[in-house]
Amino acid sequence: METGKTKIKLMLHAMGWEIDYLLNYFTQLKKSKYYLPKNVEVTINVTLNLSDYFINWELSKLPKEFFINKFEHIKPLLIDYKLESKIIHTGVYGHLNAQRDAIDNETEYYILSTPDIIFDEKLLAYYCEAIKSIPNEYFLITPQISKMWDSSWDILVDPLYYNVPYEHYIEQDNFDIIHNQNNSTQEIKLKPLPSSKYAAWFDICNKKFYEELAPVWNEWEGYGGWDYYSMLVSDSYRRMGGDFQQYLLEGQTIIEWTTGHLKNNLTDSYKDY
């Protein structure tokens, strides 16, 4: 392992039916590598969940091997990164297990993400620069988002989408949002937020926050609201005088594939079988 490098780990947990999301995500990571500084080592920690607890493979028209084969064929897109990958075949396993399993002694910063997120290819590089300027003992950075279903998310919303009605948030065309991001003249800067709000869509946090302030406890299995729990912990800690701060990275906006015309088509095409 090279010394003297800032070490960042990006954690992904995907179910088998999210394999097309992974292809798109890996493709974007491939593009991202051209902007990364040379003094940063990024590890991609990815879990493909094919557990027979969730999927009855005896009744499935698509064999498990189909997803394993496709997973192995798209992994070369990550050749520019340090890769940690595994496939889960049995038992209760979810994002909580994946978050906990990703922890190691060397990683200094963790990025929590989900495979259905579309992100700008420069976002990872901006994170590499942003973390250098943050003095807080515990911190988390999140990018801007498009309009969501209620006002609790407005603190993160890109100004371009403030006027989208809440009831129509899912109708926003994600390709319009990608186009707007690609042509954005908005200044890239960090904005301290008065309270915590995030969903582990593409957030970066430092080691002490992830492992000490808001850890995934050993008794937690499968799925659960770690994001909500960690927001409660971090805000309570700050009210008590603790040194935690969440920042918004203005000028970078992410979007979900499920927003827009495709909806769930990239996953339902597999779930149908």
C-alpha cells in the first residue's frame, strides 16, 4: 500500500436487480478517475447481494449465475481504483452490514452511496479538495439534490429546482438535471448547514464521524435508518457543544435514476423474472 496518500473509501451495496444501476455507476466512476488528484487513493467497496433469504432462486427464471457473470464483466471499469468486492449468497444482509464491513484501519474518509445515484464525474475530485479545508473534529459533506417530496429536504435543494411543486418531484427529468449540471456556472463552494439532513446518497464523512460518533452497531443487521439515527446523534452532539458540522457542496447536484421517465424500469425488468 502506498504511503503519504489520503485514503477514501466509497461503499456500495446492491441487490441483484440493481445490476444496471451498478453498470451506470461504475461507468461514471471510470470517468471520474481522470479528475482525481494523484495524492489520493480511492477504494471502491462494493457488495452484490444475491442472498437466498430475499430471492427464491429455485423459482427465479433468471439464474443467480446471470448476475454473478454480469457483475464480473463490469468490474474492469474500476481498474483505476483499489477494489474490494464480495457477493452475498445467504442470510440476512443489507446496507447496515455493508457499512460495518467496509471499516478498516487505513481509511480516513468514507463515502456512503447507493447504486441508483447519478453524479457528476467531477464530484469525487471536488470532495478530495473540500476535505482539506474542514477543521471540525466530526463532519459530513453532501451535494445538492433536486426537489424532493417535502420541505424537510429544501435545505439541500439546488436553487434551479426550488419552484418544483412537491407533488411533482418524481416527474423531474433526470437527463434535464444532468444537462443543467454539465452546463452549470454555479460556484463550487462549501456551505455550513444549521442542522443535519442527508440520506447517504453520495455523502463523504471523516473517519471519526463514521466510526466513533455515529457507528453502525454490531447488533444491527440488514436494513435500517442509519441516516436518521446519525442525524439525531450529530445534532444532539452539536447542541451539547460538540464539534460537528455538516456542509453542503454547492454547485454539484445529484439525482436518482428513479426520478424521471424511467422510474423503476431498470430494476423491474429483472424483478419480473
